Amino acid sequence: MIFIFNREFVFPDEEIIQQSKATTNSYTHPILKIVFWERYKKAFSYLQRELRDSKKEKFDNLLEIGSSYGLFLPALCQLSTKVVGSDVESTFHFCQDKTLKQIQEQHPNLELKIADVKQLEKTFPNDSMDVILAFSVLEHVDKVDKAVKNIYNCLKPKGLFICELPLENRFYKLGRFMAGYKETHEGYDPKQWENIIKTDLKEESKFQVPYGLPLFQIGVYRKI
């Protein structure tokens, strides 16, 4: 059997990307889009290496928590037989007609679900996912220990959790201002959140993006 390990990162159609301007310019601003797309590309590359090292063509089941507009989903659909994009009810309904339906029409292996990371067990069975990703999610969660426990339970043994956390330094805050975000992450501490994740999951790798600059940290954790 011949395995294809070097798949290209797939962007959504430009008209879909433009729909995200309804709430953010992170994916369309000439500078900010470099930062935000680089986060996804880093995770995509790591997952390709994981497939290559395990000599697998694709993952069986992959879940993205907090998919929002679903801009990462077309790329993820290249890597897994089944991909689930999810978000809390209010965000899901807002994005469904703007982008999610169009993306799903183009990717038959994509399923869309309403799901809350603090109640993940209500939507997904234990030991069901090879990979779970959460970008711009956990900093918004108050009971992060409960969320991480749910992620742990949902992962298959040896499954991967890839999590992006903002580093909350002045460079990051400047980027938030440029992106038009006005909300703050009340009570959020990136180091504390990282330690909570490592209570249940083994850290395999972490790197700062974009291009090593200290704006976001992507951590890769495994269920042992």
C-alpha cells in the first residue's frame, strides 16, 4: 500500500473566508492573516508527521472543538476519514448559514455538531477520537479542569490533543487590538492552563507561533 503523507494545506474558498469579517478581520487583514493561518499550518504539519510515523493513511475520527466559521475544517478533512466540527449553540447557529453549510457541501466526510467542551460527554462517547483540536477555546472556559477531563475521556488511548493558547503578553494584546477584539480573558493564566492540561495528558511538543514569535503557544498532548 502506498501512503500519501505530504498533503497540501487546503484553504476554504475566498468567499467563505470573507464571511468571517462579520466578527473578525483575523483571516483577511494583510498582517493578521499571516499569524492566524500559520497556527493552523503548524498543527496540520504536525498531524501529517504523526500519520507518517504511525504509517497510517488517515486518522479514523478527528474532532475540532470551537470550529467557529470552520476555516480549518477543509484542511483537516484531508487527514481523517471522519471529521467533526463543533461549537457551542449560539456560535454554531451564527456560523451555520454563513460558512459551515458551504464547507460541508464540499467535504462529504465532514459532520457538524453543537457541542460544549464542558459537557462533551453528552455529544461524544468515551475513547472515540484519534485527535482533538482546540484553537482559541480554553482561554474562554472557566472550568478548564472539567473541560480537559472531558477531552481526555473522549480521546482514544494514545490519542492526541492539540491546543493553542494565547500567551497574553503585550505583543499578543497589540494583535488583539488590531484584530478588533475587545473582550478580555478574565481569570485566564496560560501557564496555569498548561499545567492543568498536563495533569491528565502527557506533553509531547510545544512551539510558539507565528514563526517562533511569542504570540500563541501550540501544545501537543497524548493520552497515555
